[in-house]
Amino acid sequence: CGHQVMIPRQKLEKSIRSVIKSGEK
């Protein structure tokens, strides 16, 4: 289990960055 969801690191990083940027403001 846990191997069905394979999210590219680039997409994950972009999502995390967006969340951090949104939380910063």
C-alpha cells in the first residue's frame, strides 16, 4: 500500500511552495 499514488517531486514541490507562499501572507 502507499505505492498507488505516485506524485512527481516537481509537482509536489510546486504545491508545497504555493501553500507556503499562501501561508506566509
